[in-house]
Amino acid sequence: MWNEPYLETCCRSALHRLKLSGHGGRPADAPDAPCLNRLSHMGLACSEGNDRFILTGAGHARHRTEILKLPV
């Protein structure tokens, strides 16, 4: 049974770009900032004090299952 909130295509792309950015994260003023904010509200990303978004543990897990299609 599916029990996770749906991610729009743009937000899935932002999640993948966030994963690819590594520990440096993505700047808050990036073109995908609305999606990064949405991911942050969902607990998949968090905002650093230096105006950058980084992936959370939940974000890593969601990327693994939704983007990479790996088993849980």
C-alpha cells in the first residue's frame, strides 16, 4: 500500500539534483527553490544556515526507492 505523499515530476527532479549535489547542497535561490521548499516541508530536505538545502535521511531513503527504484 502506498502511504507516502506524491512527488510531482519537478520535485522528483529537484530531489535527484539535491542528491547529486552531495554535502554542499543546493542554493536556496536556485531555479528549483519552490520544489526545495516543498521537499523541506515534507522532511526530505533541510535548510542550512548558509541558505543551502541538503538532503535528510528521509530524503536519501525516498531517493533510493522513488528515483533509483531500489527495494526498501
